Amino acid sequence: MLSRAVTLSRVSAQPCVALQFTRNYPARGTKPKPRLLWDERHLEEITGGEYTHQPLRVNRLGGRDPDTGRKVNQHIGGGVKFDYFMVDFHRRGPTDSEATYDERVLEVRRDANRSSHIALVAGSKGKRWILATENMHAGQIIKTSGYIPPNPVIGIEGNAYPLGALGVGTLVNCIERFPTTDSDVFVIAAGMAGVVVRHQGNFVVVRLPHKHEFSMHNTCMATVGRLSHAEFHDKIFGSANMHRRFGYKMSSGLYHKKDGYCGRKIRPLPPTRVLDKPEEEEPPCQQFTFTKRQLGHHFGTAATHPLVTQTVFRF
Amino acid sequence: MVYRKYREIKQWGKINTKLYKRAAKAYNKIPLPKFEVPEAVKAAGVVVHNPNDPSFWKQFEASKPLPEGALHPALAAPVIQTHPLYNTTPAYVFESFEPFSDGVDQACNLINAVKIEGLPKAVTEVQHNLLRNTAEEDVRDCILQGERYDPTLEKLERRHDKILFWVSHPVLHGTPVLKRNNIILEALYRKVLLAAVKEGQLNGLRSDRDQYISATLTTGRFAEAPLIIRGQPHLVVQADKPLVPWAKPDEIEASKGQTVPSVAPIDPLIDLSLSNLYNGTALVPRANIPGLFIDTLLTTRQQSQKYPWTTEQNAANAIVQCFGAALAQATRNLRRDKIAELGELKEPVVAKTVQLVDGRLDLVAVQLNNLNLEAGNGEAKNFVWYEKGLRLYKPKPFWENMDTVEELNMDAFHQFVALLLKR
């Protein structure tokens, strides 16, 4: 890997001293790696790309990349095969001022595939699983509205509003990155919530639990409230075997050379990132394999006239 | 260190190839900007092909002739349109796969019925002399016939513990739970029937085991997408006389001012599946024999270990199946166009259902007065009488042997007898 060298020189009476800052190891821990827990391709195969609230048996990747098969995430693998519930992170509601899409919470249950609880809600369009907020209980009616009023509203916990409708200081979760149904969402961990910081034109700035701020379209939907199961992070498995049953592998035992990556980092917060347009996916690299016949110059598009190939140039 | 599977056999030479390899890899990793067709080229109307698109290469592929006989109809993949029960219009189908979200209320809302909890006194307080002295022993015997005496040895499903979820229990063999419940229900029915026949009651009944029953409704909101209720109850009991309506004409008149349970914001149709495969007319056992009327359905369910249904959901299942039986009787031998014309029935149709799930009985009776399920104020409603979750006995977990029947509740049995005797 290439090393970067930065040279500093000071003008002084003494001879120049060149200071060099080098990093001999590649940058690590600066970009998040994808969590490869369940096989999304297998999920798409068994559901046909459609949503279902039925419990599913989805193949697991164990932290491996589905294409290369190499380990990407450490300490994941094995464990009991839990049922997978498809969670709908996107809540859509009518954009009229008075209309809302109402759903009744049928049950709130634990989910082995995520830290927060999930709630089965039923409305006129069907049943689906959503992430349960702190005080969500069976029998509760939750509303979803897509209307942005001229003045911000006080969000009711469990209801979903566009970011532009919420006042400053509202706790939100399941915040869409972009106002589309296939975008990722922020804040899905148990007990977490983002905070609406300010409104800026057509964008709303939200501070996430790790204190980074993002500016998103005011039509992005978010659910009001803190996510359920906040005590998840204080729970203890009880034994090493129980860790393994939940699909966590051992995290120590081998010799680790000190490399300078561990330890608390004190860095200034990055500036507010504006999420205007989703990044376009790059077209995949194509690989072609040609046969000897195709590579040769006798047939196909590469065929050349014998007058050219058999001409002998004598210089 | 990352696990390294392959190692070079020998060094290539004195030169450190790693330097070149590292440089080449870094150079190859530099991403080029995505190629965009320049505006000037687009304006000139030049056709630009994209060789990254797999369809680009198809123009160079030689067309392969199909081998002889490849188009033989026997080799064609089966298409759903060729299924004998295929219909172009999808229908809302209820077949007991999905529990109703709101239980009994949703079932009553769907079938536009007034909900009455408990069987009427006219049914339960009828005096009879059936099994006067031996009722308890007989019932215990019937239950043990399914739970203990049956010699079936089939592989049972794996036991799953909700708390100790990681334990893999050994596979056991025995009578499947569904079969056990079927045997118990049939034994109880046979006991009551034979005792009743001696007293001159319950004459002229026919029973069919494990036959399909399906009913279609195409009125009101189901004109474009029919409502299909189908199942395979263990026993379909038919009689040579129709059941006498339980609700009198004045009660039917009074129902015009009553309301059915509301399940807002839930739509009662969300738990029904859409399917193109269904019978367009009623399917009833012994349909070709005239003068038969559906009396009672005796049906059972096996609870899922991981996701058991609640008593409300089980009761809703029994109610909708009972409605299906009544609908099948009301539309028996009618053509599709005639079913669509039905509305208020001149003669109400009554059907009864007994469901046994996990030692609990659900007793249901449905009276069909109006086949327009969107009837509001001023129109007659249907009636549902139900007793849900009556504990008949306490079953043991399916992996354990039962020696004696525990916590037998004879009240439930007496209600069962009363329901069967009411005709």
C-alpha cells in the first residue's frame, strides 16, 4: 500500500528540520463496512421481490461477501436459525391536510434479527411489521400523514410525519435518507432516536445518535419517538454458549499486534452532510471470455482479407 | 493475519514482483468517470450502442435451431392458465391459512352478521335423555381413542421450545395432532348420534369424511372479485330436512336497526388471499343427491408451535367456515349468474360448526338472512351465535403420552350435544 509523507520545514536560524508524518498502515475503521447477516438475494428469491409479513427462513451469510465468499465482518457466524420477519421501514401517508392512513397495532414482539422490538400493524392496505417505538402497545392506533403544514406540529409517538412537518427538538427514528421507498433509513437500533435540529428551506437537519448531522429533504418520512427495547444494550447473555446461540463468534484468543488503531479518537464533528440526490450506481464491470475461434483473425468481426494477412512486406 | 489459502510455489526471480503487482493493482483500481454520450453527438442523432448491455452481443450470436420434438406439448412447462379451476378474475379466498387480525369482530364484519356471544337458551336448555348415566365415561373413552388408543406411528414434527430455543429434541413417532383431534371429534359425534338415534332423534343424517366444501359469493362488493370460502372439514353432516331458523322473523326485522361490529381501520379483506384458482359455484359433498341440506361441520385445527392462534382467531376461523357451509347450502346447485342475483333470502339458511383445537371446542351457528354483505341500516343482517374456547379437557403436549384425561369439563360436552340436537 502506498504511504503518504508530509514534509514540514520551518524557517529558522537553525538548519531545516524536516518532520515527516507517515502512516505505514492502510486507513482502517474510517468507513463503515456493510453488515452481511442475511442473504438478500435469497430473500428476494423466496419472496419474489414482494413484501410479506409471514415469518421466513432466509439463508445467512455469516459476515461473508456473497460474491467473493470472503469474510467481511468478524465475529459473526453459526447460531440458531431464527425466523426472519420483513420489516417495512417506509411509512407512506396521504398528502391531504386532514387525511391520514391509520393502522392498528396487533402485537409487539421481540425480533432475533434486530435489537429493537417489532410491531405487527394492520390497516386497509394489509398487515406489515414496523419497528416499535418505546410505548407502542397492542390495540393502539397509529397514523401516517404525508402533509407538511405551514406550522410544524407536535408529533405523537408512534405516528409518522414528513420531516418538514415536525418541530425542532422532536425525537425521530426510521428517518428516510431520500424521499423514495427504496432508500436506506437512519436510526434503527434499540433505544435510539434522532433529533430535529433546524429547518432550512426544503431541507431539514437532523442530528443522529452518534452526533453527526444530516440535512435531508423535508418530504422524507420519519416516525416520532424513541425506539423500543432500550435495555437491550444492558442485557447480558450469561455465558459464552449463549453468545454462540445468537450467532456471535469468539472475539479474542489470537495474538493481536499493537497497530495504533484501538483507543478513543477525539476528532471534530464533520460538517452537516446534505443528502440531496442518491448516488448513482456505477454500471457493473463486464467480463468477456472469447473462444480461440473468436480471437483468431479468420472468422467473425475480426476477419481480415487474405490479401492483407498474406502480404509480405520486404523492406 | 488474513488466512491465506494459496501460496506461490517458487519465487519468479530476483526482482521483487510485489512492487509491480502493487502498482498495477493500484492503477487498476483508479475508477474512470462513467461514460456519458456528449450532447453534440446526441444532437447529431448518432446511434450509440452500449457494449456493456448483454443484449448488444446477441446480434452476433448465430441462431440455434431447436432440436426435433422440442416443441412437443408434453415437454411444455405447465402454465397456470391450463389448470381446470383457473379463472381470469382473481377471487378473495379464505382457506384457514391466515388468522383474522381482529378475530370474531372481523369475521362478523366480513359476513355482515350481528354478533351474539353464547348459544341461545332455546338450544342449551333443552332436556334430553342421551347418555344419562355414562356420559363422563363415554367422553373420556372418546378422548382416549384419539390420544392414546390410536396405533398410528407417523413421524411427528420436531418439538420446539420457545424458551430453550437452541435445544434440538429427538424426533418422535405417534399419531399426528390433527388426526388425534379428528378421531376425538368423530368419536364424540358417533356417541351422540347413536344415542340420539335410539331416542328417535337425529334421524336421516349423512356424514362425509375429509371432503372438500367450497362456496362462492358474487354479490355487492364481490361482483368483480368473488368471495370464496373453502375448506376440508373432517366431517360434513347433511340431513334430509333443512335446519329451522334460530332467529324468528321479528328478530330478523329488528336486525335492520342493529349494527355489525366495526374493525376500523382494518379492512376485513386483508386476511384473505387473492387467487385465480377456485370453483365458480358451490362445491358440496353428495351434490348430485337431491333433498340434502348441510347440517353441521365438524372441523379441527393443529396449533403452530411457534405462532399459535389465539382463541379469538380460532373462533373467527370457525365462524367463517360455518358461514361458508351456510353459503354453500344457500347457493347449492345454482349457476354463477344466479348467485350474483341473490340478496335477502326468503327462507333463512342455518348451519352449525364444531371446531376442536388443542382441547378447546368452538361452537358456532350462523343464520344467513341476507347475501348482500354490504347491507347497511334498514336491511336485514345475518346472525352469529358462538361459544369460543370451551375447555373440553386439558391435553398434554403432543410429545407426551396421555394415560388419563385430566380436567374434563362435562359442561362443554353438554353444550356440544345441545348444539347437535338442535334441528
